Amino acid sequence: MTIGAIISSQDRTVITVTADARVADVVALLAQKRIGAVPVLREGQVDGIISERDILYRLASEGGAILERTVAEVMTRPAITVTSDLPVMSALGLMTKRRIRHLPVVDADRLVGFVSIGDLVKMRIDRIEAEAIAMRDYIQSA
């Protein structure tokens, strides 16, 4: 199973922000959409990613003034991206190794999706459950 299979079953609309957006606006967006991160686009390309962690770490070290800063000043750059043909297990390994929770999916320099570790773990659990059901059905029919 590939990342492409996951994003093909998702809503294709990827919520993004631009590097010149205010951090306060991103906080409101994350809260409204109940999401943990968004890709940051500059001239249509993924330039970085801004997550709850980025904001929280800066709040702790610099205080509320960071809310008036731009996303470019707070985001993680460069974003670690993957292509849609990457196997899910490879993406999970990358996320674990790099200690990240979100991956922009980029094909031919174009953002085509955005996956979270939750999306990937859910897919793995669903697949394992389906295999267990198939095995039970096979055993019972024998």
C-alpha cells in the first residue's frame, strides 16, 4: 500500500497557508479545522510546515509576541516531503525516525496531499483487522 492509496481516499483539498500569514491566523485555522499542522506554500511550492509544536515551542521561549510574527519566522523549513508512490511502511518509518507527525505529499513539485501519522496508523489497523477477518473466515470454512 502506498501513500497515493491513502490520499486517493481522502478529501483532495489540502489546507495550506502562505509564509507571510500571521501566526495568530494559523492558530485560529488549526483550532477551527481541528488539525495539527499545515503546509506552507511560497509561489505554489511547499516551503515549510507549521505545526502546533512549532507554535508551542516558540510561545514557551518567546511569549505571546510570536502570534504577531509571520509564519516564515516560526515554521519548520525545509519540510520533509514524500511522493505518492512511497510505501506506507516507509513513510511510518520516516515519521518515527524524524519524530514528525505530518508529511506533505509532493509529485512533480506540486502538493497533491497531506498525511498525518494518524492517517497511516488507521490504515494499518484497518488492514490488519481485514486480514484477521479473512483468516477467521478461511479457518471456519475449512
